[in-house]
Amino acid sequence: MAATAVGGPEVLRVVERPDPVAGPGKVLVRVRAVSVNPADLGARRGLVPGGPVPPPFVLGWDFAGEVVTVGDGVTDLRPGTRVAGMVPWYLTRGDSGAYAELVSAERDWVVPIPDDLDLAAAATVALNASTARQALELIAAEPGTPLLVTGASGGVGGFAVQLAAQAGLRVIAGAGRDDEEWVRGLGAAEVLPRTADLATVGPVPAVLDAVPVGTPAAAVADGGTLVTTRPTPSVDPARRVRQHVVMVRLDPSMLAGLMAAVAEGRLRTRVAVTLPLAEAADAHRLVEAGGLRGKVVLVP
């Protein structure tokens, strides 16, 4: 499945490409599930850090499937092993992507999937949970610290609420309409509607702005920390706000721990709907329309 041009969902078309191979240090994975992320929609529209990618290009970060073959130097995985991980799209820039039947992945792009975790759920973990964990590392708040998380109904925000609550932070979470109970169940101490005016929420020492729903700087206290998932305007230096954009990095050890936590029920994820890979354009339309309770997952 490739984006044949920069534009709307209709540019996504099934295309034939030569099968990739597992070169040295790589594994060839037969993809069984692909999570549709907002980053996919942005790339399709040409909104990519460093500028648009020339089409045609293959979208997709998160995937799960089975190892087909292993390349030289890979000794800890074998054909048939169930794995999940992500294509670091900021490196491949569409030359390789998860919207495919086969992915040739570097060994550190994937981790084994625990036996009791299904492939669709596993495909929702890598990008979102890793981003949430790494955002909280940037915030580095002490237990008891109030933390505002926007977009807590979404992938990154939902994982962030859980991880922060488990670390002892007092989480104030912005939830989508009629999704308050889910977010409260993730560990949020206080749940706000998505339409809440952030200027009336704070000031709080730390803000993780996972979804752009307002002006996050309005909620952070002077001297506090603001972490966003995309570039935002600079805060007045006089306010001494530490401002970071979280850019996910590959960390297989971290990902293995997150995957185990999901398998054991210590972290929760949810799949709203599954669609055939050939219907990726419809999947993008669903995500753009909003209002989903969970991720859209593509399957062969």
C-alpha cells in the first residue's frame, strides 16, 4: 500500500513491489497487523519534518507479525517468532513502511510478542507507548506532582496517563466526549472535557500536550515543564518554562518491557476497528473523522 501522491486518503493505492529480503542484522517479518497513527495521516498530506517525501512512498510505523527469515548476525530470533515493533519512519522516509505484506526490519526495530497478547493489540504499542514513556522521562517529575495530559483518550495520551499514575504523579487528563470513564480507569485523578479552556486549568508544574486542543503553555506554571508531540510556539523566556518536543527513539529494551506490561494487563490499549490493508484509505477517513474509541488496525 503506497501513497501515490501527496494529498487525501484517495492517494493510497495497492502497488506491487519486489519482496524485501533480510540482510545482515535484519529480520524479514510477515505483517499481520498495522496500527494507523496520526503521523501516517500527516505524512500522506506532506506534513513531514524535513519536508514532504516524494511519492510514491509507503506509510506506517507500528506493525506486528511473524518472522519469515533472519539475516546474518541475528541469533535470538527464528522463523515463526511473533514480533512487534516499529519502522522508524524519520529514517526510512517511506522507502520502507509498515503498510506492507512484508517488512525488512533491523533487529532493534522489533521485540518478541508474549504468547498471550494478540497481534492487533501488539501493533498499537510501539510508537504510542514509547513516545509516552520518553515524554515522561523528559518531564522527570517527582511522585505527587500534578501533570496535565491532553488527548488522554488517544494512543500516546492514554499510555501517558497510565505510566504517570503508576509513577505516582497526580494526573489531570483531558478526555474525549463520553470517554471520561475509560480515562478515569487508566488512573487519572481528575478528568476534563476535551473542550476545557487550558488557561483555566493551571498553573500546573508539568504538561504533556499529546493532542493539540488549545494553548498548552497557558496551563504550565512559570518554571515548569512543557512537553509536546510536535513543534509549538516558544514560551516567553521570562517564564523559565522548560520546553521539549518528544521525538520517539528506538529502545528495544524499553519496548519489550512495555509489551510485557500490556500482555500482563498492567497497561491497557484498545482497538476500535480492524480493516483490510487494501482499505487503508477508508481507515484514514475514519481517523480523520475522529470520535473513535481506540486505534484503527489494518490486517492482511
